[in-house]
Amino acid sequence: MANTKSAEKAAHQAEKHRARNIALRSRMRTAVRHVNDAIAKGDAQEARQRYEAAVPLIDTLVNKHIVHRNKADRHKSRLAARVKSLASGGKSAAGGNPAPAGGSSNPGG
């Protein structure tokens, strides 16, 4: 419970921001899911369109500091590789786990 008027206002604003951030993050996840669904169907044209719609949305969340830029870049890079692979007719790139089976790639700890 807030002790001062300013703390009460800050708590109220934090609630509003949290709700907005959740909605925006959900919108990003949905966009990524739409790209993955199109890739799973094997529809290169739709996958490309969905990807092009998802990228500005992901970038918007970076600008609003809702998603870290590295995470956004990772999403975009993996999706782009899978869309490109689908368009070229190859097997789905970045579909599995590219990390070695032994766990961490850093042997030093």
C-alpha cells in the first residue's frame, strides 16, 4: 500500500504500463506465431508477408524498451533464416536447437 500521494500515483501508473506492456508483448508473440504457422504450412508467400508485418512490430517494442534489442534481433534473424530457407526450397533452417547437445558452448564455466 502506498504511503504518499505520489507513491499512490506511481503505483497506478505502473499498473497501467504493465497492462499495456503485456498487450504489446502478446501482439509480438502472436506476430511471431503467425510467421511460424505460415512456415509450418510451407507457404513461402504468406510467410514472407507475415514476416514483413512482424518486423516493424518487433522494432516498435524495442523502441518502447519493452523487449531487449538483442532478443528482438534474435527473433528477426531466426525468422528471416527460416523464411529464406522455405523460399529457396530447403529444409527449415533454425527449426531445431543449434546448440551442441553437451549443454553450454562455454567450457570455461
